[in-house]
Amino acid sequence: MAMGGVRVIESRRIYSGGIKLRKDRFLLGDRVIDKEIVEHQDSVGIVAVRGRDVILVAQYRRAAGKVLLEIPAGKMEKGEKPREAAIREMAEEIGYSGKLELLMKWYLAPGYSTELMHVFVATNLRKTTRGPLDDDENIRIRKVKLRIAVTKCLSGEIQDSKTVAALLGYSQSD
């Protein structure tokens, strides 16, 4: 299989659990490259806007070893469309529904992961029933002025890449 000058020699699964891990061997020009790839469900993120505030979540992230401030987000369930996943995640994590518009989409870590994130802006928010949360979620809701959230992104206080990209992208979208 050829893709833009790349030819895959072999692709084999080396782990299968909540995520899948495969090892690809491919030709890049005249070099043979071995690369581990995380096969991850696509995901959604939501910039939930209420007046001049954005609604963020604070949650412990084991890989980072600390609590991070983030936009509401989560992986898409099998067969779920991005908009459906955004509606579900927004209700589960922050207890709101609203009008959704796609802001942008991007690969979160294309150097090693297949995960494509679809980021929506949610406006006209209405309170709904919150939950149920995933087993590994212990979420606290935080309302933050957009300008303060952007400042926190630029200062490094907000360290989650999807949140930084989404908030900076949204702040430039008007």
C-alpha cells in the first residue's frame, strides 16, 4: 500500500485492551522505519460558552500525575457520530445541552496516535441532568471568563493541549 511515497511493509497488533497498540514497519524513502501506533477511538471536545464564561472541568489525570483544567471532552462510542458524542459528553461532564457548531478538528498526537478530535462550540446552554461519569472521572466544574482562560493557556497554567488549542482557536474565531 503506497501513501505519499510511503509503503507499508507490515502492520501487526501487539496489544489490545481499552486502546490498541500496533507496530508498523514501512518504507520512508529508502529507509525502513518501525513505529508503534496507538489505535484510539476518535473523540470530541466542547467549548461550552455561557455569556463571557467558558465552562471547564478540573480532573485528575494519571498520566500527568495532577489535576488539569480542561474543556469537556471524551471518546466517541462505537457507531456514534461526533455531534451525538458531543451532546452526550456535555450532558455527562457538565450537565448542559445547547446549540453545537463544529469549530475545528485535529489529530491530538499524530506522531503515535490515530485519535482525531472534533471540537464543537456550544452556545444557548440549558441545564440538564448530569452524569453518569466514567469510572476514572472525578470532575469539578469551573466557570472561567474566556479572557482569563486564554491568559491561563498562554501562561502555561492550562497545560492540556486540546484545551489550549480549542480556547485559542475559539478566541480567534469571531
